[in-house]
Amino acid sequence: MIETTQMTISVPDTLSSLLDKWVTIQEREQFVMDALLERLLLLEQSEVVAETAGSWKDQDYPHLINDEAIEQWITDLRSGLSYA
């Protein structure tokens, strides 16, 4: 079984009303956990994007220089051709 920690949070009345409108009491805990996890994963993803910004160099991928080239690369990839 997963260890858990009980948390108490306060939310604005408008947010509480929306939660009441769309989520049953029985579903509320799972809904809040899912929403929290989704938001935390987005934060983590944003951090990774920021850390890797600038790592793509156009000169390293001349076969992907424009939209048409990318479409051709996808077509070739799907047909089994390799650029390695």
C-alpha cells in the first residue's frame, strides 16, 4: 500500500463551488490528487524544457531545415529509410 500524508488546504469559495458542481464527494479526493499531479508534472516538464533550451542546433539536422523537409523525413521514416 502507498504511504499517504493527510493535508488540509483552504480554497476560495468560488473554487469550492465549482468543485461541488462538477465532482461528487466520493470522487473529490482522487480528482484533487489527479489535478495536483497533472500540475506538478507540467512544472517538471517546464523545468526540463528550460534546462534543455538551445540544445537543438539547425546545423546538426540539415535534413529537418523546413516544413517540407520534415514532412519528407516523416514519410521516409514511416517507409523504413534511415538518416543515421
